[in-house]
Amino acid sequence: MLEIEDGPSDTVSSVSIHTVLGDSTGFLHLQSDDRFYVEFSPYESVRSSPPCNFIIDEGSELWLPQDFRVVGKASPAVDFQGHMAGVFNLTLAEGREMHIGERATNSRYIVGEYVNSPQGQYT
């Protein structure tokens, strides 16, 4: 388990996780004002299936590779309430669930810029 807590000076603005290892039972929980880059590369198309579950609270940002596969074993494997960026192709492994909140947003890299979806509509 890794827990990063805001200090009085709020010096940590983002966290980059280059490789996720695990047994698909652990959680990555992003809270408001957190920004995590998980197996994300702005320079190349990457396919990724990190073996964990995600809780993305409102006000947080999760940056993922363009091709992302959800393999976590929790129910739901993704509880998505905040902002998810970078994903162009998202797939769920068999039997996995993803819950999308009414104010959740996402953005994709299209023709050289990030384009946001309307709130509550994952495109």
C-alpha cells in the first residue's frame, strides 16, 4: 500500500507511475486535487492493463495511455467520478464493471490537442 498525504505546503502536485504490478485486487484511489499519470506517455501509443482497481474521486485527474484495459477484480473495477485523460480505446476484461458518475469527464488527444467530453458523457 502506498499513501501520499497532502502536507501543509502542498508541494506534491502530481505523481507518475511508470509500471503497475500486482494481483488485480489492490486499489489506486485518487482524491480531489490529485493528478496521477499511470503508464502514460505523451509521445507514443501505449497499450496498458495495470493489474489494479481505480477510484477516481471528483476533482481528481487520472492520465492513462491511449489503449487501456481494465483488469481489476473489485466490483466495480473502476469508480469514475473525476477526470480521465489520454484514453482513446478503453476495454473491460470479461466480468469487470466500471461506474461513471454524472459529473465525470474525459479528454482525448485529437489532432494535436486534448479535447474534453461533456460532463457525465464518456466519449
